[in-house]
Amino acid sequence: MSAQKRRAHVTRYSLIVLAILTSLSAVAGAQSGAIATTVARWNASDLACRTTATPAREAIAACEERDRFSKLLTLMNQCYRPVGPAKAATWTACDSGKPSDAASSTAQFHRRAGVFVLPVILNATAQTFFVVDSGASHVQVPQEVVDELMRQGTLDSSDFVGERGFVVADGRKLVQKTMRLRSVRIGNRTLENVLAAVGPRHSQALLGQSLLKRLNWWKIDNVKNAIELEFVGPL
């Protein structure tokens, strides 16, 4: 190969490498911009979610939106965790490609009347035992538990957001009141502003999709007799 041809070959190779590097740089820049935009939207939703003055319906919507952004950021390999000397929680790239352990929790099931139930703290005051029911569209809270929350002053008329109609297995159509649970604590993780339905007295408390869909993931460990979950919110 002549010197002229070698120089031409090297030039073409250099241009190809430059084009590849430019393309990779553009992709990285676009991804960085997408992450920054998503973090900004997460922060805005988180603020509305956690502001006590936010009306119940808007607070529920803001928290659900924040938790959707949490899933997107997790897919972008971002972790929400304390960083720096002040240990302020923020979104940063995951060191190992895995979410922060601080976002995960495990809670043990209890056996009551032959049924495995999960102890849950509602509105930071009332412990109630729930059945995990992924087929239920809403969290369901029995009427007597709702009455207790109201007596304790952690639930009031401003937390009720309407009614929902549904059809039971035998074909009957029923209507339930719906409300905002200000907090639901499972293990060491707390979800704020969870949509719930009021069930009949002495009905079974159900942990349904209005909470489960907000988790990054959850699973039942039959060996440990526990539920494992990951939820990204205030640490």
C-alpha cells in the first residue's frame, strides 16, 4: 500500500472514530438531560405530596406521580440516598447498578385465625392486620378502624374524596366511600397519601393495588414468611 493510500485509510478511520465518539457523546448528553428533567419533576411531585396543606385528592395524585418518576429513575440507574457530609437524600448514579438498600424493607407475616396477615401502621397511630391482595383495586380499611382513626384525630372529613362503585363475585353492585390515608407504614418504609376504600364493619383489611402499584417491586418470601418490597420516598 502506498503512503498516500495509507494516509487516506487513516483519515477515514479517524473520521469514523470521531463520528462514533460524537454520537456517544450526544446520547450521553441526552440521557443526562432526561435524568435531570425527571429528577426535577420528581422533586416537584414530592413537594406537593409531602406538603400537609395539599388537599387530599391532589396529594394522592402527586404522590402517585412521584412514585411513577421513581420507577423511571430506577430504570435510568439512579438511586435515592443520603450523600455528602450533611447526609441529605438525593438522586445520584447507583454505584453497583442496584437501588439503595435504604429503599428496601422486609416485614414478617403473622398468622391470625388461620390467615397470614401483615401488620401495618395507619396514620402513625393505628396498627391493623392486612391481607395482601393483588386482585383488589384499592386498599380496604374496615369501618371500625376508620372510626378509631377519627376518634384519634388522625383522620377527618377533609380526607374523604368520594365514592367508588364495584361488582362483587356474586354480581351485586356496591358502593364504598373512598378516602386518603395520610400514611401507611410497612416494615421500615412509609407511603404517604394512599387512596383507600372504607369496608363494612368487621370486614378484612386488604392491601390492594392503590398501594402495591406505587412500590418499585414487591414479593412474598415463603421461606422467611415475609413480604419484601422496595419503595423510593423520604428516607
